Amino acid sequence: MLRIVHVVVFVKFVPEPQGTPTLGPDHLLVREGAEGALDPGDEYGLELALRLTEEQGGEVTAISMGPEDATAAVRRALAMGAAGALLVTDPVLRGADALGTARVLAAAAGRRPFDLAIAGVESTDGYTGTVPVTVAELLHIPSVTAVRSLEVSDDGIRTERQTETGTETVAAPLPSLVTVTAGAIEPRYPSLKGIMAAKSKPFETLSLADLGVDTALVAPEQRVIEVTEIPPKTAGEIVGADEGVARIADLLSEAKVI
Amino acid sequence: MASVWVFAPVSAEGAHPSAFELLTKARSLSDDVAAVALGPGASGASESLGRFGAPRVFVSDDSVFADHGAAPAAEALTSLVAEHLPALVLFPTTYEGRDVAGRLQAKLGSTLMSNATDVPALDRARTEIFGGTKVVDVELGGAEPRLVLVRPRSFAAEELAGAPAPEVVQVPADVPDEAKTVRVLERNEGSESGVKLEDARVVIAGGRGLGGPDAFSMLDELAAAIGDAAVGASRAAVDAGWVPYRYQIGQTGRTVKPEVYLGVGVSGALQHVVGMKGAKRIVAINRDAEAPLLKMADLGVTGDLFQIVPALTEEIRRRRSG
């Protein structure tokens, strides 16, 4: 069986899902001072990477691009068990679009050979869902998206992925990139030991210049020109279970569906 | 005239319905519209793509486009784009659409916008953010073609009256070996029975609150009692493996706009909300009075769903027989 030596996991720092996001005058998300965390969707890919390397040796590197606050997300990845981390942070990258982000992540991942790169299917804040595949194309490696389970075989990986209508079994050689769905496996909580150990693990912070990426390659080609508020829906009524059954049936009658 | 293309995922059953929606929109943006359909079923789908407004359809029925992931389609599109120079390529938001568009943006260096709900001009896309509380208009710059992934059901599909049979242009399937390293070994198609989610007048969605796969039979019974109803799910329920992906309503998944949406044990994560907020009436059943879905519902019922749902099924049966 092939041996996995190095797994790269892309992780993202996202605004706290329960928080209230706001836009600044430049139409960009206000990230300063906003509560944030490791994207919960990224923990599944991390867990998958950690289990793979725990079973057969090798190590996991967490790679992220984001504001300086993103350190918190990367630290959590280290606390869960990643051996090292790389954060690309640069004021120039504020408002980067999907292609610019992918170019940065591809350059960061390309610094050291890896066997497998893992990302979430989509981020929990932007839901763009294209960055990992673009990274794969930039690195000229295969990609398999929406993976629910993965095993290493003699000549690469075998995965079970979701499709529009069912599932597929898909094989790919290494190195490859996969995106994993949430829920396939239960991510671990960082242990106290893991949190303590994270403090002494290698954690590199690079600027765009450090990475050797030209600023022209990350200039966003998408510009927000107008933001319009949609008036909030007037809140409906909330009733208890006793009254609820008849009220739902009434509503279905009014809608002429029963 | 700047041309607008629509990437149409195809299967033996024909073109993905989103392709017809995108062609309807493309017609309003340009007189020069084409569809690209790659994989088994493409030729068979070309006539219907023509009816919805594609006077020209680029096709290949070659299985290379179905058996090796998105890379072969991205290769073929790259060559087609270099030859014909479209200004804009529209993709439906499906896994396949995302994968092909994602690879294409790297190959072309073109900007790719995700999750669009409208395309007002060749260099403009509109999207909704923060759970649909804000509409954002985005200007697309950089090299043509601009690439836009559009959410399903953003436009109503309309046939073009008197559309002639489309010109069918064969696409070469000589994909380089590097683009064929991913291999699909086996396909397990789920079968969909009963009313389609998109067509049902009532959609009943199950969420994490159901606690397991068995509780979905309770929703099936409620749907049967109502009649014109279909059962869907939130991503949490699908990710947990309780129901297949085809049940999923939301950002990745299906978009429904029924007369009545009934969320059972669904918290109302943004992922899910964007797929159902177009419902005429929203009803939520949840134990947690703080669940976001209860706050946006026309009628929220707090309590034990395992008592409420069977009681509701009984009540509907009683009213129908009465």
C-alpha cells in the first residue's frame, strides 16, 4: 500500500456563525474586532487527515490565508493535531477573490511536496465552493470533490463521493486534492495536552512577498458596486405544541394544499 | 456581438433543468447564445437546449467527459473558449458546475463569481449575502470570458417561440492523459419516488432535530397525508448520512419555492435558508424557541416534534375524511 507522508489541509478563519456580520464603507466584510473561529466545515478534513497520518505515519500541515486574527483558527488546527502551520497574511489580500485566494493557497502548498491536499466542500461564510478545485488545477493535480469517505490503496486513493443523484466510487493517483463533506466523521476536540503542545509547534506567517507571489496576480477582479438591504420579514407567530397542530392544519387549508 | 454561453450538465435523462433557466437569461443578454453539453446524452439534449434559446450547441457524447471528473470538460472548454471568445459563460451551481468552472478559472485566469442570483449585464452579477438580508451587485473585471455560477431557480425557464433546430457542433474528445487520471469506478444512482421536491406544493424538510434516519418515515407519512408534498432535508441530516444527498435543500443542494415549507427539527442555518426562503409560507416545528428558522417562520410551533408530527398527520387525515 502507498504510504502517505505529508497531508496539507486548507483551513479558513470565518466570522462567528452566531454573530452579526457587517460590511464596511468599502463594501468589504468588517473583520477587525469581529469574533471568529476555525470554519467548522474544515474540522472534518482535518480529522480525516489526522486519522490517515495516525494510522500510517506522516504529518499534517494546516495552511490558511486570512487576516492576522486567523492565527486563532490555525492554532486550533495545531491543537487538534496538525504538526505545523502556515498562514499567509497581507493587507494586500483584503477583498481577494476566488482566483487570487487560490493562487496564494497553491503557492503556499507548493512550497513543500505533499501526497494529499484536503479542504472543505465550501466555506461556512462565503459558500463559494470553487477555491480548492482551482488550487488543484493551478498545481496540475487531480481533484475529487464532495468526498464522504477515503481510503489509501495500492495506486492512490479510493473515495466515495456525493453526486446530484447518488454516490460514486472514484479513484485518483497521488498527489491529489479532495474536498470532504461535513459529518462523514466526527472531528475531535483539542485536548488540553494538544492545546499546550500547539504552542511549540512550527507556525510560519508569510507575507505575499515572502511567498513570492506578485501582487498583480491577487488583485481582485470582482468589485462590489452596490449593496441593497432587503427589508426584514415581519416576524410570524410562535405557538406551543397544543395549539400548534390545529394552527398548522389551518395554514395548510388556507394555502389550499389540503 | 459578445456571445454568452451556458454550460449544460447532461445525463441519459437529458440536460439539467438549470440549463434551460440559464439559456432563458442568456437570451436577454445577447443575440449570440450557445450551449455546451459534454458527455453521454449530449446530442440527445441538444434539441431541448435549442428550444430554450441556444441556436448553437457544442456537443460531445464521449464518455471521457463522464468518467474522469471535471478535468476533461475544463480542457474542452478551454479550447472552445480560445477559438470562439465568448464574453460570459454561465454555469449552474451543482457539484459538476463548480468543479468545471473552478478548473476553468485557473486555466483561463478569468474571474469566477459563485452563488449569483441574477446576471444583470455581461459584466455584472448579483448575489445575496448574510442569509438573503442584503443584495450585492458585483462588477466583473479582468479577461473575458467572465465566469458565473448561478443558483438554481434564479430564473423561470421559458421556451423560445419558433426557435429553429439548433446547429450542433461536435467537440473533439481528444483529452490529454493528464486530465484523465481521476477514474469513476462505480455509480450508485438513488431512485426518486413520488413528487419531485421542486414540483411539490408542500415541502417538508427534516433536520438534525429528527435525531436519526428512522424519523424520516414520520415525515413520509405526513407527506402522504397531504398528497402533493415531498420530503427534503437540511445539510446536517444529509451529512449525518440519514438521507441521501438528493434530499438536500440549500446552498449546495436543491432550491424549493413551494406554497408551504414545513421545517421539522431544522435549525435554519444560512446554508439551508437560501434554498427555501422563496417559499410562500414558512412553518417551523422545533424544540428550541431560539432556532433561527422559528424567527423567520410565518408560524412557529415549539415542542416535541415526535408528538406534533404524528398528531398533525392525524389531524390532516381527519379533516380530509370529514
